[in-house]
Amino acid sequence: MRILIVGGGYVGLYTALRLQRRLKRELGRGEAEIVVVSPDPYMTYQPFLPEAAAGAISPRHVVVPLRRVLEACHVLIGEVTAVDHAKRTATIATLATEESGRTEQLSYDELVFAPGSISRTLPIPGLADHGIGFKTLEEAIGLRNHVIEQMDIASSTRDPAIRDAALTFVFVGGGFAGVEALGELEDMARYAARYYHNVKPEDMKWILVEASDRILPEVGEEMGRYTVTELRRRNIDVRLETRLQSCADRVAVLSDGARFPTRTVVWTAGVKPHPVLAATDLPLNGRGRLKCTPQLTVDGVTHAWGAGDAAAVPDVTAPEPGAETAPNAQHAVRQAKVLGDNIVHALRKEPLETYAHKYVGSVASLGLHKGVAHVYGRKLKGYPAWFMHRVYHLSRVPTFNRKARVLAEWTLAGLFKREIVSLGSLEHPRAEFELAAGGKPSVDPKGSS
Ligand SMILES: Cc1cc2nc3c(=O)[nH]c(=O)nc-3n(C[C@H](O)[C@H](O)[C@H](O)COP(=O)(O)OP(=O)(O)OC[C@H]3O[C@@H](n4cnc5c(N)ncnc54)[C@H](O)[C@@H]3O)c2cc1C
């Protein structure tokens, strides 16, 4: 019997871990096989991306290597491009199939579909060319390098227009990702400015654009208002009820009429279900999420399961009918555990469990020693909230190995100065050699763009 898990994120990793533990005997005897298909050989602990961008955690420690933790599973690096569930077959593209031009078909008995979400963008002029998201490790590290590089550009030019655009950073979307990314990067850049003789923190413009009248809805209204006040106190220009209308020609034009020449537009205005869902014969709701039951089976379909950002799971704890669980890690992790258990129940012909979890609130970091939290009814601000954020995520990041490494990094960071170097050239390892070999480098060997 083969269980195919599509996605190696929160749901994929935790479901596989649960199944690995519960089906130990069957796996040992070869009676069950778990195959995890993921484009990356690691699970990304997304709540640590803002700290990775600020340089507080090394990129390697933000990810969990799938092969190491899923020892009893078969990890296949590739992307599922289509699923024909009626025939119990998935089409998979791997690096090998890309080279050969052929695709691979994998048959299965049980399907766990958890490809997560992607950035929800709008057709805004210039966004596709100049915007950057904040969902992956590559984006977080790329943004860190980019911000430091802008400071280098500003420091090395006498042209006020170039300098001004380099030192203007626009973030669109006031949810978790946008607020934490902006809070951490502004804090890092403010610190880094002390090493530039001609760039001062007050020369930089950090702008947060949010379409609704509040930010960080995850921490409640009062803490959201506190976050606005705190960010403004740090000279961050928070613009509520405002939209980005264009960023063509490297000028961010806002709905309130403001125009900011800028080389940095970070798009964190929400997520939408992964488009691969449309390449399946599974039922989707109006917003493209996989229709699931509170038992995490796919609605009306046998032998198919879903959870996480990609799935519309009824929230049985919500008073209003038709509510779905929100796309966040709090639900994804807990759903994965129920999902793993329910697959085992189904195989043993036992009744399935219902997923019921009441959102307990959230913690968010706004930079070193700064934070905001609203968890289990308790509201915290500043240092206590930031400390709670660290304790909470340290307890949540998977594996003891990662916990130890992250803790070691935080401890060392408390003893030494912050890292403020841009390693943008790592993204173009062949550029220097192309130049040496007499060719025309496709990019600047020093990595500037
Ligand atoms: C910056 C940031 C900070 C966050 N902070 C918090 C927080 O503090 N608290 C909180 O509760 N939530 C937070 N979240 C949200 C949380 O990370 C997500 O809700 C969670 O990751 C959802 O889990 P998932 O398994 O559904 O998707 P993911 O974890 O995104 O996993 C999906 C996986 O599927 C893979 N995949 C995609 N397409 C395919 C395909 N075709 N074939 C095979 N595999 C595929 C992807 O590569 C990925 O590995 C944050 C998110 C971000 C971006």
C-alpha cells in the first residue's frame, strides 16, 4: 500500500512524521510505503524567515532536512504537476524528468494533498517586474542582501535621486509576514547604518501600505493599534486604508496620491491556494481551496485527504456557520496530526476524529527586543512579547537538532555584534569565473543589480 504526500511543508512533514511513528511495524514489514514529494529537500519554518532576513538565524537553521527526519519515508524531490485521483495516479516532474523531457507517473492508494499557498498578487503595473514576495527562504535572504546592497548604493553615489530611491523601502500588506519582515529589516538596517559614514537611520524611508484600517489582525484590535503606534514611533510610515496602484518605472504610486521612487517593493498582501490544485480532479471551493470535511478527508471523495493553507477545512469551533480554518501554522501543525491519525484509523476501519481547534492568538516579532503578543487572552508588548515570541517558536521548530542550533545562534548573537554583510554574490557563483574566462558575465560579479 502506498501513501502519497504532496508537499513537504508543515502539513507534509508532520503528517509523514505521524504516519512514520504510527505505522512503524507495517513500514518495517514493507506493507506500507510513504512517499513525500516536495520541490525542496527541506521543510521551511516560515515564522523564522523574518529573523533569517535580519541575520539573527542562519538560513540553514530555518529549514528541516526531510531525508534526515523522515528516515522511514521515501522522499522524492520534484513537483506534482497533476493528479488523476479517479485513476489514483500523480504526474511528477523532477530534475531528471526535466532533462529527459519525460514526466513520471506515480500510482498510490491514499493521497494527502498539501501544496500550501502562494503569494496572492494583483495586476498592478510593475509588480511582476519589481516586486518581491516573502514566503520562501530564497526571498528572505535575497531581500536581506538587497537591503544592505541599497545602503551600499546610497553610500557610494552623489546623485540624490539614486540615493533617495535606494533608501526607500515599501512593504505592501500588514499581516504577519509584512509587519515582521519590515520590523526586522528596519531594525537591522538602522543598526547597520552606524557602519556607513554617510547613511543615517533618518535618511531611510520605511513605508507600510495596508488596504484595511488595521494591521496584524492575528493579535487582535488593541495590539494591532499598539503595533501601528510602535512602528510610527520608529519613524516607519504606516499608511492604513491605502493601496499600491503602480510600481512601474521604479516609482511606487499609492491610492492616497503619494509617489515614492524606490528600488524595493515587498509584496506580502495575503496568500492564495497553490495553483496545482486546479490540475486535479478533486473538488475545490469558490476560492480555489480543496473542499475538506472536519475529518480532513476531501469532501465526497474516498482515499484523499487535505489540510493546511491549501485546504478549506470547516472550523467547527466558530459560532458562524460556514467558517473555515485560517491559513496559518497553528492550524496546519494540528491538522497534520489529526490527519495522520485518521489515515491510520481509516486503514484499521476505526471511526475518524474531528479536527477542532480554537485559535489561541499569536506572537509577532517587530525587531530585536521588540514584539507584540496576544495569546490565551494575555496581551504583551515590547521585550516580554519578543521574549515570548522566541520561547514559543523555539518550542515549535521541529527537531531537537534545530532547536539547539537556533538557541546557540541567539546566544552567540547576544555576545557579539550583528552580521551586516550582504552576500548577494552567492546568488551568482559563476559570474567571477565567466569574467576570468573572457566571457561576458551575465551578472555583475559583485552581485549588485
Ligand atoms: C513570513 C511568514 C511568517 C509566518 N509566521 C507565522 C506565524 O508566526 N504563525 C503562524 O501560525 N503561521 C505563520 N505563517 C504561516 C504558515 O507558515 C503557513 O500557514 C504554513 O506554512 C502552512 O502550512 P502548509 O503545509 O499548508 O504549507 P507550506 O508549509 O507552505 O508547505 C507547502 C509545501 O508544498 C510544496 N509544494 C508546493 N507545490 C507543490 C507541488 N506541485 N508538488 C509538491 N510539493 C509542492 C511547497 O514547496 C512546500 O514545501 C507565516 C508565513 C510566512 C510566509
